[in-house]
Amino acid sequence: MAETIDPILPEEISTLAEHVLELAKTKGLRLASAESCTGGLLAAVLTDVSGLSHVFERAFVTYSDEAKCEMLDCDSSEIENCGAVSREVAIAMAQGALQKSEADVVVSITGFAGPAGPTDEEGLVHFACLLKGEASEHCERHFGEIGRDGVRLAALEVALMMMKNALLK
């Protein structure tokens, strides 16, 4: 039988997730995520906090372009023209998650965790965060060649900070 290994998260990320959940609970708001390169890690972090996970409404793990289109109503021509890892697609993912959930705050993550293809930049990640009734916030990070785990952990921190900032508005 194969041994299962629980991922070890840096304490800062777990603490930040708890803070985000506390803020959402205090404000009576619900959260959702639309994830690609993080593969549901953000959802896992936000549902791991006992007593607060109920403020997390749902997650969309849309790793493929088809999933982005089917689950979040992203436009396939936009993905083709801009690339799945782009400002436009990150914003479309967040908009789709907001429309298809009961959440008040959503964040999307799309990027190249690595190794990247010949024309892709390893460590490039686009984020978008939407607070219901507000304009979307976009963030682009170039984490570099720090490995898949490094990019994914760094992306979690950025996404959580974006949610925190939206909740503090």
C-alpha cells in the first residue's frame, strides 16, 4: 500500500488563510476560488481551518482550457488569442466563478508552475480577485524557475493576500 503524505504548508500561509476566513466570517461574506495551476490547493487551505471553513462556498478547479470554458464560461477564442495564462483569462475566470457561485469574494489563479513549454515562462502566474459589486483586481507575478511546489505555494500567498485586501475594503 502506498503511503500518503500530507503537504506541509508554511505557517504564514496557514495563518493568512485563517485571517482571511475570520475577516469573511466577521463581514458575513462567502468565498470561492477558480484555480488552474494550483489545482485546488487554495480550496484545500481554505477548508482546512476548523470552525471557519463554512465561509468557503465552493471551488472551481479548471486545469484544462475546456474546463475553463465549460465551468466558468470563459470564451475559447479569448483563451486562443490571449493564452490561458493571461490577464484576460484570469479576470474571465473570476467573473465566471462569481456568476456561478453564491460567493461574495472570488479569486482566480492561472499560470505556468513548471516546467514550462518552449514559449511559456515558468513561474508566470496571473490572478484576479472580485468582490461582488466592485471592479476586478488583477495581479501578475513572475516567480521564476523555483519549481512547481515553489510556484504553487507562492501563488497561494498572493491569492490569499488579494482576498484579504478585498475583504478589508
